Amino acid sequence: MYNNRLIFKTSTSDEVYYLKDSIFVKFNNNRNTISTSLLNGGIRNDLKFVFNHHLSQENIDYLEDHDLKDYLEKLCGQLKFDSAKSSGIVTLARMKNLSIVTKKYKKLEVTALTTAGVRVNATCAGDDASYYEENGEFHPGTINTILLINSKLDDSTLVEAFMTACEAKTVALNRLKIPSQFSNSFATGTGTDGLIISSNMDSDNILGNAGKHSKLGEVIAKTIIESIHVAIKKQVWITPRSQSHVLVLLNRYKLDINEFYDSLNQDKHNFIRQLKFDSKIQENIAVTSAILNLMDDVDKGIIEKEIAYAQSTNLLKNCVGNTVDKLLSYWINDFLA
């Protein structure tokens, strides 16, 4: 895609470069920054560079026996910028799949630089714990965002912007109905997400609220949502259209579909061939979504299981064809009977 070159420049002259396996931002004005990085994380007022770095398999093997902070410091040396003035986050997502989204309102400008992988490591806050590393293996799938704000925020507003950005990430995943890989819930993020937000301390446009009622909060959220959607599409090809499929929706409530196929009293191959077609029919997708919502409400204690079972069974008559109703009946009987 790019090779050691400038790929973007903000209205405040901050420069975004693609350098080897990294996207890095060179600040050309004074900035305060909040970062989740192990390298100069937290709130800092003296950073000159922030970056998002792709971990190759060689990098991963190295990190099995080395500290991530030390690795990031070494990386800064290789990239020829001061590790004491830098902060960076890491991911297995490819930098060629970077999303750059800028939104403006009057004097306000917000830019999001995002990479995102969600197929393996997506999780919901409150799911049973997992770890970034298990037995030396790194989980692919991380949503990393660097958010650049052209206006001046004090530290408390910067923290509020961080909170708004995190909530916006959850909205982005919920709109795509990304499933958690560790429960039946929708994902609110991945287990290894990173976020860096920076504001321009040289700006005369001083903003004191980044919450959801403020214009700054709105612009932050809309920028984050769009950038995550674009990054997910580029990295793992998940879009509203790809999610519009019976089998994709059912994957959130996981069952062994091969056991279902083996239980059929008809030709398995012909059934699967027809199911591939029927699973894309809008009426069947709508019925599937409605039944899954009933399952969700049972899990939340909103609807009694017996009522959800009766209503779900009744919905099956709205299916088109003769495959999806059988498939849904299998799910209903396992989760609601």
C-alpha cells in the first residue's frame, strides 16, 4: 500500500506516516494525550509521536520471552524517534487495512486512524476472562484507534473524550451485530483493544465537554463509528450485507450444526444446497433475528422461557422454503425448550 511515506496530514499539520509495519503520527504542535500503551501511557503533555504497530509472527515469537514495553522502546529506536516522547499500541491487524476518517463542525475537526480485527477476539464486557497471551499464543483481533482533535481539551475533558470514544466503539460493533466469541452476547470490543486520543494545546478553540450531549462528543462518536466500520470491512470483510444471513446470525448462539445435519431424515447435501439459498431470503433473516431477540430476553430475565418458546415456534410459519424453519426449530429446542 505505502512504503515509508506521508499518507495523511491534518489541518493542524500533524503528519501520518506509513513506516514498515507501523502507522505513526508526528505531532507538529503541542499536544496532550491519553493512551492505553505500556509505553508512556496515561495522560502526557510531552509526546511528539504516537503509533499503531502490526505484530508479525516473528515479533510474536520474540514477545514470548520479552517485555512488551521493552519491545516498543526498541521499535522506536528502529524507527528513529525518541522512545521517551512516544506512545504506541500493537495489533495483528494489517496496516494496509487502516481506516482514516475525518469529521468537522465549524472550527472543530476530529480524525480517527483505526485498524480492526474482530473474528477471533471479540468479547463483551462481563464475559468470562481471557488473556492477550495463552501458552505463548497471541489472539488475533484488536481494535486500535488513534484519535486526533484539533481543539484544546484539558485533562478531565480528555478523559471524558476517552469514555465517549469507548462507548462509540460498542455502538459500532452492535450495529454490525458482531458476536462475542466467549458468550451469547454482542461484542463490546476485543480483549486487546488500544486507544490513543490527543488534543491540540496550541488551539484557541478551548472545549470543556466531550460527553454525549456536546457537539464534540457527537463528532468523536460518529468519527469512531465510521472508522471502525471501514476498518472491519477492510480487515475481515464484515458489513451489514455480510451479516444479513441466517447462519451468520445464529452463530452467536452456538450449536454444532453438523449434529443438526446428521439428524436430518432427508438428503444432507440437497438440504445444505437449498439452505444456502434460503438463508439469504429477507423473511427468513427477519424470523431468525426475532427468535434470537426472544432468546436474548430470556437470558436477561425479561421474558419467561415458556412464552419465548411458544412465540418462537409460532414465528416459524413465516419462514420461506423448507430448510430454515427446520434449522431454527433445532436452535429453539436447544435454548428454549
